[in-house]
Amino acid sequence: MSAEPLPERDELECELVELIDAHASERAALRVTYEKLKIVLADADRAVSKGFIQGVFSEGARPPREAI
């Protein structure tokens, strides 16, 4: 009988375990992660200059973020 050591958890795996524990299920953790990703992507899209169209900004000023 050979005893092999358990593989060490890497940093990402530890963060995933903590995320799932904080939200009670994988589905809830995935939902929260998706919602946060949508916010980050929307912020990134607003932060990028689209250039000028006839001397006026194409997107205008950054709109206020909606409450979650």
C-alpha cells in the first residue's frame, strides 16, 4: 500500500471554495460572479473613448451606476 500525499490547493482553488462557501451553492456563486462581471465590463466600456463625431463625444458623459 502506497500513501501518496494529497495535492496542495492552489490560490485559485482556495478562492473558489471560499466563494462557494459564502454563497451556499455553486449556482449562487456563479450568479454573483456573473453579475459582478457584467458591472466590470460595463464600466470598462464606458471608460473607453469612442472618439469624436463632428466635435461631440459619441457616448457622452458616464451615466451613474445603477444600484444593485
